[in-house]
Amino acid sequence: MGGPYREPHVGGRRLEPDPAARRKVRLAGLTTAALGVGIGATAPLLGPLAAAFGGGLALLGLALFREAPASPMKAPCPTCGATIAELDPSTDAVRCPACGEYARVTSGVLLEVPHDFVARDPLFVIPLERAVLELPAICAECGAPGARHLVRVAVSVRGTALDADAPAEIVDIPHCRDHGDGAAPDIGAVRVRSRALSLEAEISA
Ligand SMILES: [Zn+2]
Ligand SMILES: [Zn+2]
């Protein structure tokens, strides 16, 4: 007499398609395009500027429509079990909106992020209020200890990254002697490739 069949434990949470995410982006694109075409159609009454504006909106709408992620996925967070939706399967790691923990995206499953994990791009967040203090001597790019080489990064305090006038704060991000490119500015935060650095920064805060 056998028990109920159980899937073999694969050590991760399997990704499933998330069709809702793609629909949402495509719908936004279609709405924008329709609005653009509508304005364009009334242009004879409004003048050539309105026609140009309408045409631009229509193009933007089409671009949005095409930008819908090819195959957004969803899966339960390996830490808390909440669903992480609209995730891009080609990314390295995602942050769970429920518990704030990161999950690694790899070969169709979500896994807990090992402490020594290094992402392909700077994606682990260190909030600005923490980054302005002295950070642990861990290389932002490779996670090596004893990293004493400081790389300056200008972080927008608020506003958008595109806003050149937004006030910025300069922060020093530790790197080893071989590296200097493991950090990127975000709004009110720095992102680093090394999970160890972001984790140790949280702990030592
Ligand atoms: Zn979670
Ligand atoms: Zn390094």
C-alpha cells in the first residue's frame, strides 16, 4: 500500500507562467495606442500639433505593446511562500514583495540566495541611509573580504535618475584591488552585485 504520490524534492519553487502580467502591459499599450489614434483622428479640428502628438502616443502605445515581457512567470517565495508574480525568467534574482528576501531565478525554479552569491548585475539594494555609513570591507563586485578600495557612486536622494538637478549624495562602496564596477546608483539607494555586502550592511546597521 503506497502513500499519495509526492514530487521528488528539487530544492526550489518551480516557476509557472504568469499570463496576467503580460495581459496588463499589453492592455496599457493598446489603451495608449487607441488614445493616440483617437487624438490623431480629431486632428483636422485641432491642428497639426495635435496630429503629431496623437501619432507619437500611438507609437508609444505600440512600443509598450511590444515591450510586454516575453514570458513572465510566477512562483512561491522560497523564504515565506508568498507568490512572486510578474518575474522575468532571464533575471538573476528577484526580491519578494512580501518578506523582502531575495530569491534566485535559475533553470525554471526559485531558490534561496546563498550568502556568497554574486549577481551578473548590481541588484542587491543598500539603502542610502546605510550606504553613507562605513560599509563592511566586502568587494561589491566579487564578494571578496578585505576590500579596502573605495569607489565613489553618486546617488540621487530623490526624484528620478534622469533628473540631472536631483540632489545627489556621494557614497563610498568597497571593492577589492581587481574590481571597481560592482555598484550602481538607484534612487535613494545603491545596488551591488555581492549579496554578502548587502547582507552584512544590513546586519551591521
Ligand atoms: Zn517572501
Ligand atoms: Zn572584487
